[in-house]
Amino acid sequence: MAKQYLLTPGPTPVPVDIQAEMAKPIIHHRTKQYLEIFASVNEGMKKVFKTTQDVLTFTSSGTGAMEASVVNTLSKGDTALVVRGGKFGERFAEICKAYGVNVIAMDIPWGTAPDPKAIAQSLESNKDIKAVFVSLCETSTATVYDIKSIGEVVAKTPAILVVDAISGLGADDLKMDEWHVDATVCGSQKGLMIPPGLAFIAFSKKAWDLAEKSTLPKFYFNAKKYKKALEKSDCPFTPAITLVIGLKMALAKIQEEGVDNYIARHRKNAEFVRAACAKMGLEVYSKSPSFAVTAVKLPATVDGGALIKTCVEKGVRFADGQDTLKGKIVRIAHMGGIGRADLEEALKVLESTLNEMK
Amino acid sequence: MAKQYLLTPGPTPVPVDIQAEMAKPIIHHRTKQYLEIFASVNEGMKKVFKTTQDVLTFTSSGTGAMEASVVNTLSKGDTALVVRGGKFGERFAEICKAYGVNVIAMDIPWGTAPDPKAIAQSLESNKDIKAVFVSLCETSTATVYDIKSIGEVVAKTPAILVVDAISGLGADDLKMDEWHVDATVCGSQKGLMIPPGLAFIAFSKKAWDLAEKSTLPKFYFNAKKYKKALEKSDCPFTPAITLVIGLKMALAKIQEEGVDNYIARHRKNAEFVRAACAKMGLEVYSKSPSFAVTAVKLPATVDGGALIKTCVEKGVRFADGQDTLKGKIVRIAHMGGIGRADLEEALKVLESTLNEMK
């Protein structure tokens, strides 16, 4: 069977040496060997997050860490500003509502990034906003948000800035400490090159201070338990051992390349994909395109679902649009373990399929 | 380096063919291929749970599914009866308290199983008990509870019976439907032969009815979302794909052997370990020993911590006691991928080490 190329924005392909590392005999998590691995992962994650704060590791999908960002910082009846420019902004709002947090929704057109000035105005007119929820890369529209400018705005207020960096981290730059981000949420299966199953969160001092006052109920996602256990390089509950072992190797790769070089390589991949798509006459969908994933508009005559199906038959899997974008865009991931040759092969298949369908 | 034998009650060794299966190129979770795998896992899990109900799969450690059993069935101010005979009974109580559920604790001596009559009496004198929380195997003391008799008692009341079968399932028999269990909680890294990272829950109709009235906040562990997604063999959030793929193979192995033969083999392993320990003069700690793991008392002159350390140096890892049992017992797991030859080797090492230390 021919090689299958996976170009979806999560999961992304896992490098074979990481797969092999995870396939070694399992070890116990309360051993010196494992605790050293876990300590090294925490240090490695700090470099990717660009923070001096601890990075807490949950065994869950990214949504679990999104929930952790809400339940550890807020209390019932608190007010949150949630930017909704796609599926994942919507999810933050749903989590807030599930926990009785009042949501001020800032709905922006899909494919656009929020205007930091609009966030400033909302904070100015709603002094009771405790937290602002945004994405680094809104995966559903392949749009990167200007976190640096939003951070400057939020830092001037008592509110915390929570950033869903699940699909962007490692591809789109995020300087957590320098940009005044108070909570960064991440997942394992995108820019970090390992399978899904781990989620991460780091809190600034401002967020930890808010955590002291938070009364929302929590147990499995109680950040304080994880922070306390981390003092001994431990985890309060049995972790997904094999994934943490894979992550250690992935972080070693990223550090060997250098975090900024890793990000720069994503930028080059993104530019390569966009140039190739432009040659095919495909327009980029987002007004603020991410370096993790590119969404391109399809000609009105082409059925996106059929296009993706045909590409799969040819060995390449892209992602469809979601909700109203279903069938209208194609999302091409170029992050994590996706290499240049994978992209070249995938774009060839995209072009030939488009030509057949036109 | 010599082979390391892992005889801890989670994680347990992962068979090499399952490791290899999980090391194959990762696939996307919204594909026909994956949805078929996930549907097959649900069917296989029903057979292990001995239920006709759906088995929901969370990406989390077992504690996540314990939390799910609380937040999906109860409301703030509800009363729960929690049997505390070890670390994991205590955890149920902590989760209830974190969510504002009143706990009536039934504290029993460690190493004993609860008396079903005492549970009946408690239910009789506290008519507002909404749920009874017990373990199948309380791992910290290697004690199996009489779920069948407890089920008969609870079934006569409006309360639901929640069973933590995280470490027992597959080793200690549990007939969910026949024994009137309303919520069964399980984890992946014990009797199911795969690494940690997945947790499971199945609800009876009685529990689903209670779920309709439950007002505790939840999002990631919202069982209704998982049940709805399962109608299309899907999962609401990105699952730990590689672990689910491993689980499919593990379940195929269990089905090939037959669930009851699999359980019977655990019983034989347990009897083998106990007979060997008796020959060494080691008394079984529990008054109601489990078939998943055996705890034996150490002579007062032997430091358990030192014994375990020496065994590790000889290539065999047992588990120490927890809390007040630390250093006083040794726990020998004999479940999942632990084979007879592993046990023989481990017991030889235990005996030689004991003789050196006496």
C-alpha cells in the first residue's frame, strides 16, 4: 500500500523515531527514570511556551486544558470576554456557559482576526470582565490572532488573557511572558509532533493570583494539584506515560533545531504552500493567515467534499472546512512532522485533482 | 541490559504486538477507518463490562472517569454514600466534596471489604442517598468487594451504584447488568493491557435517568456529549488515537481467549502467586483478596522500601504499600499482559531478596 500523507491540522504525522521511542517497554510513572523524563518535558515545554512558569501536563485532549483555563481562574457569575471567530472560540464560550460564567461574545467574521482596539473598548465598557479568551491560531479558519497587541491591551486591566495555542504553538510564534499572556493552552498532536492525548497549560502570576479566588468546582483539572505534584516532578494522577516519553524526544528535536528556527521553518512551509496555491489560482481564505495551517477557497464549481475524497484515494488527506465553510475551503496543515517533500507531493495531488474536477 | 519485569498494579506490561500496532503511522480520527475501529472498541468493551449499554471512552486517566461518574449523575447538595477502605475510596469522597456533594463516609479497615448489610442499613437510615460509591478492587489494599451482593442491596433503593473497576476489570469478574451496577468506571493500563491515557464509563438506564436531573457543571466529561457522538461512532473531542488503536487489538485478544477464560486465567495467576508466597511464609494482607493484584505482609524485620529497591536492581518492579502500609506490604500485580513466566521470575527474585534481608 502506498504511503498516506496526512496534512490535517491535528493529528499531524508522528516522526518514526518518536513512534519507536513510544513503542519501548512501558515504565512505571513513580520511578526515578520517569520523573526525570517528566522534569525534562516541563523544562522543554517552558522553552516552547517562552515562559518561566511551570507548564502543567494533563492527560486529555486540548479541550480539557481549555476547561482548565476556565475552572481554575473564574468563579460562578464572573464575566468573560470571548472572541468568537470560529469553532474554537465558540468552544471557549460553551465551556464558560457550562460553568455559569457570563459570556460577552465578540463575534467577528470567520477568517478575520480580532481588532485589539475593539477588545480594549470592550474592556473599557465592561469593567467586570475577569478574563479574555482568544486563540493563537483559530484552526477552523486557519487564522492567526495578534496576541502581542491583545496582550498589551489586556495587561493594562485587571483581566487575564487566556490564549488557546492548541494548534498554533511551534508554528505561530507566541512569547507568553513577553506578550503578557496569562494562560496558554496547548495540545500534543499539532506542532509538537506526537499523537493526541496530552494537553498543557501555563499560568502567569496574575492568573495564579486569580486561581486563589476561583470557586468553580474542579478535581481532575485542578491546576494546583498538578503544580504541587510538579515540585517533585510528579503528576497527581497516572499520566499517559508513552505520550510523555514521545514528547521528551519531540522537545529534544525542537531544541536541537532551536525554537525560533522551528517556527521559521513553519513560516517557510506556509509561504511555500501559499505560493503553490496562488499558482493554482486558489485564494487564501483568511485575512490573517496562520503559519500552522493554510485554508484556501475552492472555485464555486468544485465540491470540496468530493475533492478531499479523491485526494484521499490518491494518498493525501487534507481537512475540509467546518460548519458553513464545509465543502468551500480546503485546509492544508504544514506543521509538526509535516516535511517539505510531503507538502510537494500533497500539492501535486491537489493540483491534479483540481484540474480533473474543473 | 536485562529484561525488566513490571509487576505493578498499573501500568502493566503492554504486549509487543500491541506496542507495534500503536507505532504504525497515525491516522485521522474523523475517517471511516478510525470510526470503524472506535465502533469495534465500544462493542468489545461492552463484552468486558458485561453490559448492553454504551461504554464511553474519555482521553484521561481513570480519575477522569471517576469524576464523570459524579458530575453526570449528581447535583449540588446531593448526598452520596462512599465506602472508604483505601486510597481510591478516599478519592471518590474527595471528588464528591470538590463538587459540593455531601459525603456519608463508610470507613472500613484497610484490607477488608464492606459488608453489604451495613450498606443496606446506611441506605435505610439515610433515605436521601442518591449514589453509593465503591470499588471492585481497591488497589491500595488488593481487596475485592462483593459487588453482586452490594448490587442487590442498592437495586432495591432509588440510589445508583457506582463501581470503580479501574484496576479490577478483566481480572475480578464484574457482571454490570446482571449485578445491577449503574455506573462502571475503568482505566486502560491495568487489565486491558494498554498504556495509561484512556478511561471508560458505562451507565445503566437508572443512571442515565439521574443524569437528566444532574445540575453539576461539566464540559469535557459531559457523558451526554460522548453518548451522542457515539451514535456516529465518533467522539466529541480529539481522542488519544494511538491508544484506541491499541485497545482494539487488546480487546481482540481478550475476545479470542473469551472474557471468562481471561478472568479465569487471572484467578489461576493469583492462586499461583499466593501459593508461592505462602511457601515463603508471607501472609496475604487482604481479608478479601483480589485476582488482579496480591498484597502480602512483610516480616517486621524487613524494610519494604529496601526490599522493593533491591528487587528493582535485580530487574523486577513490585509496588510498595501506600500511606500507613508503606514499607509493610508488597503488592504483586498479576493482571493484563503479565504472564506466568514473568510471575515465576518475579517470585524467585522476591524469595532470594527476602532470604538475603532476613
